[in-house]
Amino acid sequence: MKKSIISLFTLTAFVFGLPSCGGNKTKDNEAANTEEAAVIAGNVPKSLLTEEVKAETIQLLRDMPSSEIPYRVATGEVKIGVGDLSYMLPVSKAPQLTSTAQKARAAGIYFTDYNVLKAMNQPTAEVEGVLAKLTSDLNITFVMNILKEQAPQNASKEEFAKFLQNQEDKILQEMANNDKIDIQIEMLSGIAAESACVYANPSLVVKGDATSAGLSENLIKRLETLNQITADLTAYYPDLKELGETINPLKDKVTSIQTARNSNSEILAIRDALLK
């Protein structure tokens, strides 16, 4: 596997308890040789995903750009409204999904829909029910439990950001501990695709934020990170090759809110393609 990420980050051994040098050196070399042979053959079992590669991936995810938008929305400084909710993925779609990849991507889409509905004080019970079923099917019910944690009342911007970061770190760690890194990538891609659908919605209104283009900048950086990860992990998770090819065009369609609106039908088609 091409180790294109290693030089970009200092890997911390404590993240996944990387093995130390010494008595296990011979065994480590044998494992590395086995992995290299599998990569060359183009068929790497998921069980060979090394701790080093896990750490690389988790660090890339942790270094995804953060945004002040959640804090601004939570405090009412920014109000985001979508007049037409017909773009959202119907809850009736969930029972039609069969593969793990489809369910993980749909979970990301529904998480985004849930957040939009919640921000607009709209009913969320149906979407919550679908998310409960999907996370159960994917054996990641811990995600729902973590996301139900409440931020401290009257939290400052810094405290709120720390709370969100802690939530993300908990989810990432649990995903890694349960060998669900591929599920995490699939979910994040679903979130990115549905976020693009929100930006593309002609009825989107952002009040109280003169620099709404910052939404696009944040999403583009996240898409670039996801594309890098999917490219590097394709040998381990074949579904990620198709995933990367599907979401890659999104970054050129969300360079601004207006560009996204002009690409509305294409963005919706990309979102829908994730579930085929």
C-alpha cells in the first residue's frame, strides 16, 4: 500500500497501542511482508489493516477542518432554514438497503437530515427511528449514545468546540476499536453528500452570517480528506474505490452556495448514486 500519508503526520503510538520494537520485531516483519504481498496482489483482507494504517486514517479524520457553524446555530447567531424538505432521503428508502456500504452511507445522510430538522424545530421521530435501525444493523449503536450527550449549558464557543471534538474523538475511537473504519468513511461520505444537497437547495436561507461561503470552504476540505482516505484504503476495502469515484465530483460543485444551487440536480444524483 502506498504510504502517502505517513510523512504528513506524527503518529502517536498511544492511539492504538502500536507494538514496540524488540521481541516482536521478527513477527512484525513477517506481518509487513504478508501485507505487502497482499497489496501487490491487489487483494488485502480487512484483517490485515495494520495498526499503523489505522492510526494514519484516524489522524486524517481528526485533522478534518472544524467549523464555527454548529456553535452559531446552537446559539441562534446563525439561522439556517430550508423551505423545501423534499430533497431529504425518504425514510421509506431505508428498508430497501441491503449492503453494509449502503446502510452506512444512508446513516450519514439521515444524520444530516436529523440535524437540519432539529435546527428547524421540525419533527425528528421518524428519522430517529431509521437511524436506530441502521446503527443497530451496522453494530454501531454506540454512535447514537454518544450523539445524545448534551453540551454544557451556556457553554462558551471554546467549550462548545471542545465538547464537539470530544464527541468526534469518542466516535472515532470506538469505530477503530470495533474495526469499523470503513463504516466511518462511508458515513462521513453520506454526511458530505447530504450537506451538499442542503447547500444546493434553492430554498436554503442563511441568516446572520455574512460569510456563508465558509460553509463551502469547510465542505471542500472535508471532501478532499475523504478522497485521500478512500484512495489509500481501496486495497483494504474495495467498496471505497467506488465511493471515492462517486463523491469526488462533489468538491467542484460546492465551491459556493450559488454554484451548488446551479448544480442542484447533479448533486442530488450523486447523493442517490451512493445508495445504488
